[in-house]
Amino acid sequence: MALNRRLTAVWPWRLLIAALIATAPIQPAWTGETPAVDMKSDSCGDTTGLPKGVKPWWPSRYGADDQIGTLNEITPAVVLNAVRLVKTGNVVDLGRILDEDTPKFPGRYWHQTVDVSAPYTNLRRSDTVGQGWGKNQINWITEIQVGTFQVGTQLDSIGHIQIGDRFYNGWRDRDVVEEWGLNHFGMESVPPIITRGVLIDIAAYKGMQRLKPGYVISLADVRGALAKENVSVHAGDAVLFHTGWGGLWDRDNKTFLSGEPGPGMEVVRWLYAHRIALTGADTWSYGPVPGEDLDRPFLVPQTMYVKLGLFGLENLATEGLAKRKVYEFLFALTHHKTRGSTAAIIAPAAVY
Amino acid sequence: MALNRRLTAVWPWRLLIAALIATAPIQPAWTGETPAVDMKSDSCGDTTGLPKGVKPWWPSRYGADDQIGTLNEITPAVVLNAVRLVKTGNVVDLGRILDEDTPKFPGRYWHQTVDVSAPYTNLRRSDTVGQGWGKNQINWITEIQVGTFQVGTQLDSIGHIQIGDRFYNGWRDRDVVEEWGLNHFGMESVPPIITRGVLIDIAAYKGMQRLKPGYVISLADVRGALAKENVSVHAGDAVLFHTGWGGLWDRDNKTFLSGEPGPGMEVVRWLYAHRIALTGADTWSYGPVPGEDLDRPFLVPQTMYVKLGLFGLENLATEGLAKRKVYEFLFALTHHKTRGSTAAIIAPAAVY
Amino acid sequence: MALNRRLTAVWPWRLLIAALIATAPIQPAWTGETPAVDMKSDSCGDTTGLPKGVKPWWPSRYGADDQIGTLNEITPAVVLNAVRLVKTGNVVDLGRILDEDTPKFPGRYWHQTVDVSAPYTNLRRSDTVGQGWGKNQINWITEIQVGTFQVGTQLDSIGHIQIGDRFYNGWRDRDVVEEWGLNHFGMESVPPIITRGVLIDIAAYKGMQRLKPGYVISLADVRGALAKENVSVHAGDAVLFHTGWGGLWDRDNKTFLSGEPGPGMEVVRWLYAHRIALTGADTWSYGPVPGEDLDRPFLVPQTMYVKLGLFGLENLATEGLAKRKVYEFLFALTHHKTRGSTAAIIAPAAVY
Amino acid sequence: MALNRRLTAVWPWRLLIAALIATAPIQPAWTGETPAVDMKSDSCGDTTGLPKGVKPWWPSRYGADDQIGTLNEITPAVVLNAVRLVKTGNVVDLGRILDEDTPKFPGRYWHQTVDVSAPYTNLRRSDTVGQGWGKNQINWITEIQVGTFQVGTQLDSIGHIQIGDRFYNGWRDRDVVEEWGLNHFGMESVPPIITRGVLIDIAAYKGMQRLKPGYVISLADVRGALAKENVSVHAGDAVLFHTGWGGLWDRDNKTFLSGEPGPGMEVVRWLYAHRIALTGADTWSYGPVPGEDLDRPFLVPQTMYVKLGLFGLENLATEGLAKRKVYEFLFALTHHKTRGSTAAIIAPAAVY
């Protein structure tokens, strides 16, 4: 596949991302194995085929070649401030357990099957003694997993959504799609995320166990809740919303998937203006469903990913933080780096 | 499946893990959605069928009901000390990218295929305008992934290996195996790991680019390297070994998989005595291959997982830390909580 | 895998099946690529561990080394007689369409996802002209399928079921199980089946649209229905039962899977005595559910596969034949030869 | 998915295919569960976007609504003539065994893993006696299979290939692509195939063990070989070519996949003019590779599927017939009817 992966791309490959980042206005915190890419594409010079009234949204705030969007905001200084928030050393798991029964968006699935063949095949090895391989009688068990990503608690790649056939920074399907996934914006391009986390408990602010489906979280809600919590947001933050909707997970999956409350467009623009790094909620998507504009489905994540390069998290288990009234914490998210994936199955941690 | 999952288990189910942990000698740091289990089993009272010379290794140091082994050592105090190690805010990614070509143990595989059907099916919606769904012309791309776990950079569950048909704490295959995975020791039972990390650069200590396959890292090596690095290990640490073997990854996969250097039994016992929480290396397994005792294959991880409950990490990208001579750091590992899995595909981060 | 496949087997491998069959009392009709196996096993000499009151059922009627059971009955003469039954040249499809929504036994699943990446990747080839690869603008579409076998209209391997850990001819799990499937009794060992087919319409005989779940088809029913149809059974036949239960397929899947009518033990022994080659029905398993003996679940297929080596078919679309009152026909079943599988997804044809 | 499947299609659904076929000039032989579709599409009226010099190839010879192309030629009379060819009752298997090691086109794969969990979970049932469920101690083994279709011996759907984004009868990707496969031309729409088979042994005619890669089988070759075999082709036939290339299968997979001999465009047009129903060979594709026109890759199958609706078979095990000099036979192919698939894994049989 390696060969194929390279041949199907017409652009030169293998310039160091380090070189790219060196020209960016901000120096992100992370170092590691990352795909080296030259992001120049003819598509970006061509601005035809956009929806009526939509102007080119590129180049992005982080440069024409950028593919990590608002994660650029997580500088070493941001990381350093974040770790200083830890006062007790307690860790709250923000991930939900994934299995084949947990609620999933239509078309998504995940199955796992145990592989207990080794306890049989090891019995046939010539040096088997008793019940396994060798005098130590070793056996092992593995499993097969099959499914889509975009299930469970997840981190989306900004490549997951498009406007027509265009991605963040103006790239097009014809530039990016490979048989094995996306050649840009895959999870391997997304750094581990260690930053300050903020929980905005809108349910508590509104005095409700959970917000209604389609409820549009307003900027006034956000400001009011933050004031109540005595917290403010900073550049590089992970801003998480507790809507209470996650309480339906595995209790009433049908209702859970039927809609959701979420931040409206006004809030998203405000988050972007405040240069936050990523945002998430205890809902299966991000933003109200049904949305503010019925003619524009899923406009919130579409705007976030494609126009702004603002990363989103879904199905967060925010209730642990809400219950403890922990509104400020070290947010840690280290995800699998499967090449070309549009999402990762995750379980971030809040440390306070 | 939920029904099946419960019916096939004969033991009472659903005691709170909180209750169990309350009786444990140590209070781990984390809180979150965890499987509630009653760990009592008739198997543990029965000590028949063990390999010659092997005595029952249970109950474990953390109690007869424990299933997280040495991760119990990560207390809030340990977490608090770990975050205080961060001086610069730099983040080093310790994960390797996974794709179908990266090296895998025989029998393991991983494939991903892009799903770009939405750009076609959205064209047929009644409210489509132009190139996608709605006036915002939204489209999305997902993917199908299929494969085994136990691939790429990974965290093993201590349920991955057995002695004969016995697990950690004496449980047996007949108690633990479900069609969908393991009903104990699955990744959903493993907490997010935020702790102090230590890198022991044995390659540098021995003045080699990489150790030889089958090289047994001795306790003297470990002590010498630590002295050279001016670092010591503490209870709750993540102790990582740089052997240089990972330099073969994706460069010479055949040699990479043909064997590996690794810590010997003496080192493992020493790590356990020092109450470290987990250990890992830049190799595809953990421990020398071929091993110290040719009649006992993979004795190191077998002892770690089954007898000690000591967690292991594989295929770590340790070279970033080694190059920077970062030997002490905040280690963050938040992994997918797929129910019943014996491993997670991970990319931990070191923050220094 | 090839290496692994061979190493894990301790018995000598690669004697020609031709040699084995040469010693069998019957010469089956087919020739083709088949797995060459030496069927000798120490397990067969050991008769311990059988259920109370059960005596060794091996060697089979077709020899100690046989793995195709009653399919041995399909001789060239049987085939020749079968094709002579065709009078009109009409073909009735006996298979049901399989998709992710069709009814499945708990734990079984099947998913398919389209792969339309080529229309994008072909656009990036250097010799692309317009909308595809080359001047002929070629594109292609494929798909990913994942799932268990044992779904939809199916042919079971006689290796699918065991008594304890014993198979047909006394083999044990420890002899037969490989990571990739079964090293004996896999679908690759099952010949294409061209033989005489007989439909026994028990629903019509009983004057019912469909039999009740748990209804035990008796030998009297069989004899009565055959007399009414003016048909008899012969050695080598495929004997199919129409119970009407299949009318629930995709109409009321919950009821469909809740039980089923089927031939009782008396009928199975009679079919075996008449040396039929295989038998099937329009039900998800074969035999009544609940069964005749509540302490012995699925005793009918267990007896057929393990003790008798009598092959079974499930989820047949028998209504087309029943409606046309076609009771005698050429039965054609050519199935995928996936190595080591315990079943094939099929759609046999009746030609009359 | 059922809901989704219907909502994403904008055309009315559920007219009986019987009604459609009633208007076709030919009455095919088969009856059975088939997808009911209304094939009208706006795409067919629009003839824009074709490659330079290519004129609309629709409506097809079998009508604008047809989706089974040349399989329409298999009438009851054809079937009746075919069964009369059987003289000895011998059956030759034309399928090759599929496993993860058998040769596959780049991007295609297939994996199977055994599921032996039941022997463990059955031990925990309350009515278990000894080694399995119930007093009959039943256990079972299944497997998980994952992969692409388009592997092994296969039958292609005519929907597998396009010219630009156009299919047979002028349909377009935007009409046909669903997340779960193709809503037209899927394997569920392809009837079981019982017809006369003809083997044309070009290798023997040319006096070679196997033809060279890229060798273009000419019409003169075909006529010469048929004359030597004393056989002619008829409407409705399955015409199979023995090139000897299949002898490399599993012996030298690299060479096998590096190219292939095959019928040229002239032969395909001649087959179509003779109204044959389908054609196949012992090669991984059909037609010479490299092809006759280097600017037009895979022009032979593209023409067959898209323009002509002529079905193709790949990786046939033709050597059994060639060795026996069986050139005329009953050809039986009954394939899995997985909804929306572009191919089936098959093992057809020749009966002579």
C-alpha cells in the first residue's frame, strides 16, 4: 500500500512539517512522528463551485498550508499554565465505554470478537508442556474489532466534514481522498493534546437536569455560566460543555440520538475569537439538533471544521466534573494515530 | 448483546467498583465510568492444573478482587508530583503511526477503507442545493477499520496473557471469555494514566545506536543508566526503556520483528519491588526475544501480566525523549475504552 | 500465515485426498482443488470425556478419515439422474438476500460499506483525461464486507458443531482449531453440490400457511407429504422442507427468530438411513426450536453434523417451489470456498 | 439501515421486476427473491460529460431499464439444452480456495478469524453438564471474516466498472451509490446461472503451457481453438478461456499479478454478437494486461460491463476441464446474494 499511497498523490511529498511550522505565527508544543506533507494544491487557487453567497474561507488563520487549525494555539506556555492548575492529583475520566450496544449515529457500527485460538494451537507445539506453549505454559487472547470510527467518545479530525467537496484551507476531495483514508487531516496529523480545560455547566446554569433537544446555547448562557463558575476562557483552552444530555447514554439511546442541545453559531464564533484550541460536549454531535437554521443541517460543526479549523469532541462524560463542580483543570487527550482516519475513539482525562 | 453478556456470566454482577476499591490498601487517582464487577470466582479457590513447580500466585498484592494491578500505585499524590515535573511545556509524542504496512506480529493485521458515499447520497436529498445536503452543502467522510488490536504502539491489558488457562488473580478462561471479549481485564477497566514518567536510555548507556536482539537488560544496566541520568524510580512511575530497536520500525520491518532486546526477569522483579505502575519499551513485545530461558517463551510479559499485574507498553517512540535527554517527565496516556479488549492502540505523551 | 498454518499442526500434512477417497466405499462425483490432508489423529483412539451414556460415534459410515460425510452419496450416477429431471428449464432461486437488516442469530452480524475512492484517486493519475483513469476514463467501485458467516441462506460445514470438544469422526478442538478457522471441515473441503432435490411441503400437507414454532415434523408427516406429492427419496438427494416459517423473514424478524418448526430426531435417522446427501428448510436453524428434549438444545443439527456427517441448509427460500408445486428437481449449490469457514452464504438453485 | 436505504433514493421504489422483465424481449429462466426497482433516472436523458469521441451507449440491447445484461440470454430453452449435455455425471470444481495468502489485486484483502468462545461461554450456562450446553454438551464454532469482495474466484457485477461516473444503461454514481453498496447492479440482482458452458483452451491451441502476459487472444485463435475442439458457441453460453495463467496461482503470486493474457476487443465484440451470457478466464482480471491500447487501461472489462452488460468471471480453475479435454458442459453458478455487492466469491461447477 505504501507505494500506492505515494503514487496516487500528484504533489511532491515528504517536506518536513517542522519546516512548515517554522513559518507559522505560533509554535505548537508537540514533537513527534508526524506525516511530512507539502500542502500546496492547485485547488486552493481555484475558487469555483462554492455554495451561493459563500466566499473562499482560505487561507486559514494559521496559514495556507496548515492542517491542525486551532490546535496551533497550544503553545508550551499554555501547557505550562495548564499543569499548574492541578491541586489535588485527582483524575476524572471523560470517556464512555464503547461496545456494540452503545448508541451510534445511523450507518456507524462497531463489533468485537474474541480470539481464543491460541490456547488450542499452542497445544500442538512440539515443546508444549501441559496447557500452553513452553514449560511456562503461555497462552494469549486477542480480539478482532471491526467498525466505523465516528463512534463513542471521539475526537473528530477537521477533515471529517466538507462544504461541497472542499475541506479546511480549500482542499478538495479529489486532492485528499485515498482508498485507505485521507492523505491530509488524518488522526496521525493531530498532536497529543495537553492543555487547560474548562467545563461550562449550562445545565446547572439553567437549573435543569438536562437541556432540551434543539436548545441553542447562547453567548449570554456561556457568559452567565462562566460568571457563576468564576472562570474565564483563554487561548489554547479545551472548552467543554455539560448539557446533561449525556445522561441518556445507554439509558434511553433512542431519545439520546433523536436530537441534542448545543452551542449556537454565535458561541462558536466567540470561541474562535478567543482562540480556544478545541471544544466538546456530552452530546453525539456538537451544536443543536435540530439546528438554528433548518435549511443548513449541522452548520455548527461544518463551520468549525471547514471554515475555522476548530476541533470538536463528542460524547464526553462531563457529569463527573459537573458533579464535583470542577470547572478548571488539566485536560489530557492522547489518541490513537491511525493513518488517514477522520476520528479517534478516545477517553480524555481531566486532572484537577 | 447486553442480555447475552449478562446471561452468560454466572456470578452476581453490578457491585460498585467504588465499594471494592474502598477496601483496597491504596486509593487510585481516577474516577469515571467503569464496569462494576464482583470479582469472586470459584476458580480462585481451586489451585489445580498449574504448571509443574508453579504455586498459586494469587491473591495479588492489591487484593483477590483487583483487576488493575500496579496501576493502583498511581495515587493523587503521585499525580501531583508528576505534573510538577513540567518545566518547559513541551510535549513529545511517544506513539507511532499505525497503518496496514507498519510492522505487526504474525496473525495481527489492520486495514482501513475510506467511506465517501455521503457526497453521493447527499445529492439525492430533496433539499440538496448544489453539491451536498442543505443550503450549506454539507458532506462528510468516514472510514471502516478492521483488524486485531495488539498492533502499533499499544497498551496491553493484563488479561492478554495466561499461564495455562489462568489469568491474574487466578481467574480462568472459563470465567472470563465472552464472544465480544473479556468480561474482566478489558480496556474499559483500565483507568487513564497520568503519572511520572522515567526514560532509561540503555542504548546510550551501552554506547550503542541499538541493542542486539536477545540482549538481556540487566539490573546493573538499569542502575548504571539511572545513575548516568541522575534519576531514580518511584512508586507509581511509568518506566520506559530506550533500546534503539524502534529505529528499525518502518525501515527494516523484517529485522524489527525477528527479535528484540529487553529487560530481563531480574529487572522486572526490581520494578515490581519498587512499585512502579507500568513499563514499556521501543520494541514490539517487552523483554528479550529470544528470551533468557528458551524453554519459557515470553516469560517476561507473562510474569508481569499474570503473576504481578504489572502493565506493559509496546512500540513506544522513545527516540524523541532520548535525543533531547529528557529522562523525567509527566507521562499522559488516555486510551480508547473499548469493552473487553486486551489492548488499546495508543500514542502516549511526555510533557517536560 | 501459510507458515503459521503449517507449523501449528503437528500431524504430517499433504497426503492427497485423492488417495484417501480411493479407499472410500463410494466414489463421489466431483474433482477440483481440495485441501490435501492426512486425517489420522491420536484423538480418535482416545474415547474419554464423552457425555454420560454417549458412546464413540466414530469411525463414520464413510471411514475414519472422511470429512465430507453424506456428500459421499452424490455419485456420478446420482448426478446423471438429477439432470434428467429437468423438463422445462426454469430456475428457482432458493436463496434470500443478505444485508445488515435481515434476521440473524444473536452474536451474528454482517455489514457492507461501499468503496468509491477510485473515482477520486484516478483523477490524480498522470494520464487522467477528464473523469477517470486513461482516455477511456475508467473508474471502479468495490466494497468492504465484515461479519460472521452463519448468516442468511447458508450451508453449514459439519465442523460447525461439536459434542463437548469432539467433531465428526472423533476429532477434537485441539486438533482442528486454527486462528484462521478450522483445518478440517472448512468450506474448501465441501464439494460443489449437483444432485436431485426433493421438496417436502409439510405446511401444505398439514393445511397450514406455516407450522407452529416447536412443531416436530414426524416421520408420518414426511411419509404423508411424500405420498401426497407422489415422490420418494433416494440416496444422494437434497431433501428440503417447506414449513412456511420463512414467510416471516424480513416481515416479522422477532417472531422468526423466536423459534421454529422442524424435522424431529426420528426423521433425521430416517433420512440418514435413506442415505440422503443433505437436508434443509426455510428456518434459521434445522429441527424444532424449542426441541423435543428441552435438556438437549439443538440436538437435531448436533446429531446430524457430529454423529452422522449429514449436511444441513438453513433459511432456504422454499416458497417459490411450494407455490409451483415443484417437488422434484435438479438441485445446484456452488458455494464460496473460503478456507476454514464453518459455513457459506449461499443461494442454491432448483431447476425443473 | 432499511430506512436510510429508502430515504436516500429519490426514485419510487418497489415496482416488481417481474413487470419490468415482462416488457423485455427475452424471458430469462429464473424466478426468485429479487430487488424490485424502478429503473427510470434523469441521468439517462442527460448525455453530457462523456469521454471525447464516446457516444451514449444506452439504452442497452435489453432495454433502458435492464440491469442483468447478457444474462437475459439464459432462457428456459438454453437451460434445457445445457442439462442435456451431461453424459457421465462428473463434476469439476472451477473455484479456487480463498484465504488471506492467495493472490489479490492491490487494495484487496480478506481475513478470517475463528470464534471459539462458545466452548467457554457454554460452560457457564446453568444447565451445563460437563463440557458444553445441556446434557448433549453442545458447542459450536464460527468465524469472523473481513475483507473486500473482488477477491479469489469471482463473478463481477456489471456495476463494478464505470466510464467516468456512468454505468451500464447510462446510470451515474449519484444515482446508484449507497453507503452499503450499489442500489442497482448488486449481486442480489444477479440470478443463479445454469447454462451451457464452453471451454476454449487457447493454451493447448497455441501449444503452450501458458500464454504470455499481455498476449491478446485474437478471433482467429478463438475460431481455431473451437474448430480443434469441434465445438461452437450459442446464445446463452458461458464461454470460458483456459490460458494456463492460472497455473501461477499460489505458486508464483508476484508473476501471476504482474500481468495476464486475455481476449482482445475483437473477441469481446464477437462474443457479444453471438449473444453469449457470460465469459471468464483463469486470470485475475479479464482481457490482456497490459492491454491492446496502453492509453486505455482495462478497456476490455470496461466495455463488457458498462457498454454491453456482458458479465465476466475471474480466477477460474479451468485446468481440470482442460486436462480432461471437456469443452462442452453444464455450467452451474449459484452465488451469495449480498445486497449491493459488486462481486461474489464463487466456485462454479462444470458437469459433464
